Amino acid sequence: MSLYAENAGGDFERCPIGNHLGRCYRIIDMGTQKTEYMGTPKFSHKVMLGWELFCTDDNGQQVRMRDGRPFAIFKNYTLSWSEKANLRLDLQSWRGKPFSPEEMKRFDLKNVLGAHGMINVIERQGQNGKTYANVSSLTPVPSVVSKNGLPTAVNKLEFFNISEPNMDLFNSFSENLKTKILSSPEWQKRSVQAQPQNDYSAFADTDEEIPF
């Protein structure tokens, strides 16, 4: 089952700042979450995208976490496909090509799983005073890099949809992420009544230079 954007955390070491080659390996449906903007509560459907990063130091040597895994970074988005939505803006920047008129109406997020891109990571201070690594921008992989061969993937692809939850995957999440998903009205209602689903095919992309 897919997650469609329509026009209408973790226990990881902080990854190095800079522009890194990355691969999207995780998409998580978080359901409707409460946020605040200038003191006003707001409820919106959230989705998390995660990338494994193939970091290198100034000498071109690979940099990984202490346990040997690649660094990972995540970004939460509102599941909105409006013209100014961050999700749409980031994906278009990552893709490096405007979406077609049909894709601008509705886009299957599953298309980005496994796609490579350049992930610009910056440090930003949170409201709690702590410093976090954040995704600043997404851009396509330069052709000179892709022609030399992309690195071997490490993490398996993970896709979690509340309407059809993979409980083995859910149980692997951090306690903070589990709590957020469990608090969503979508999760609380899923056992009461099935959520209506429309059968739309994922949009095919015939241009090999476009990641999704």
C-alpha cells in the first residue's frame, strides 16, 4: 500500500555536517500529529523520510558510526502536495526536474525509496537548547559521481503505512516514534474501521537521469 501526497528522532549518533551522498531507505507514516506555531496548536498528517549517508572526510576516507553502520538522518514533513509544501519543494529540488501535470496532482511517495541524492546537513539549535543535525536541502547526484558508480546500499528499504502496518518494522522503531504513531487518530481508528483506499498506480519515470 502506498502513501500519496495530494494537492489539497532516533537513537543515532549525530552525523557530520556537509553535503553528503545519501540514499532514501525509510518512509514512515506518522499519522496526524499536533504541532504549535506561534502558540497556536495545529494538526497535520506527518510523514518521516530517512536517508543513509555515505560520508567521507577531507581525505576522501569513508566515515561511519562507531558500530560500523553508515550515518542516518531523518526529516519530518507534512503530507501535503500543495505548491508551497516543503515535501513537494524538497522532492522537486532533489529530482532536479519539474513534476509533470499529472504528478503535480498526486504523487506516490514510494517512488523515492532507494533513490540517491545529495543531502546537505547543517547544525541547528532546537528550542530545548540542544544542537541537532538537520537536512537543509536535497539535490540530484552529479553525473560525474553516478558515472563512477554508487556505493553499495547497507540498510534495507523500510516503508510503514498505518493503514496496513508492518508490526515487525513498528517494533524496531524508537520508543519516541512509537508513541507518536500510537497517539495518532489514524492508528486509534484503524482497528475500528478500515481506511478507504483508492487504487492508483505509481507514476513511471522513463528518464534514467531522474531518481524518481
